[in-house]
Amino acid sequence: MVTVRSFEAGDLDRCVKIVRTTMDAQDGRACRRELSGILEGTKGGRCWVAEEDGTVIGLVGIMRDDEVDDIVWLGYFAVDPAHHRRGLGKQLFELAVEAARDGNNRRLYVDTSSTAPFTAARAFYKAMGLSHDATLPDFYGKGEDQLFFCLPLRD
């Protein structure tokens, strides 16, 4: 049985491993920085983990925007590949959206890559009602754009 709970310090290494597996090493390093910031209280945001049989199998976070008070970013949303196609991603995403709405935020943003390994992520965001709002061409390197998706939370 899968349970979802708040992120704790002991979850950090497993969360970073999931992010490295589903994204890449650079995202893993950034994930460690962001989640450590949440634990230390230096980064505004919250994170939750999905756990099965005592093992973290997924995570999702919402991070405060550094510049705009009523904007949050979906942060380090990942599910261990061995647990894909079970509805866990949707469950975690909906939890993050609910928390963002409860925080009286106006918009939730997420960014991702334009490359083939992120095709499923882009399809998921669209299926969850996010719109593709902006593109930074060649942001990650030649031929790899940074794409921004947005979900309005209130008017």
C-alpha cells in the first residue's frame, strides 16, 4: 500500500536518487540543494513523498517563487520508474495543486526540457490542464529548449 507523507531529512538521498534516475545528474544536484533548503528553512516550499513498504518511490514539491509572492513552482516531481503507470504521479500532482490552492497562490508553474526523454512529462502536464506558456530556445544547450507550463489556480 502506498502512503503519502511530508518529506523528512532521512528521505533526501532516496529522493535525489529518484530524480537522478528519471532526469539527470544535474537535476539530482539541484534537487539536493532545493530539498536541503526546505529542511534548513532557507527555501520556501513544501515537499511530500510517496512510500511503499518503507521505501520512498516518488516525490513532489511546491517551491515559492523568489520574486512573486503568489506564484509557486512544481519542484522535483518524480516517480521511480519501477512504479510508473499506477496513478501515483497524478496523486502526487493533485496533492501539490491542492496545497498550492490552499496557499492562496495565483499560478503554478513547471519547467521541463524539449527533448525526447521528457515527452511523457510534457504530455502529463498537458493532461493535467497545464498550458505551454513559454519557451527559451537552446537554454540547456543546442537544440534543447526550456519549456514553461502553467496552471492557473485562481483569477
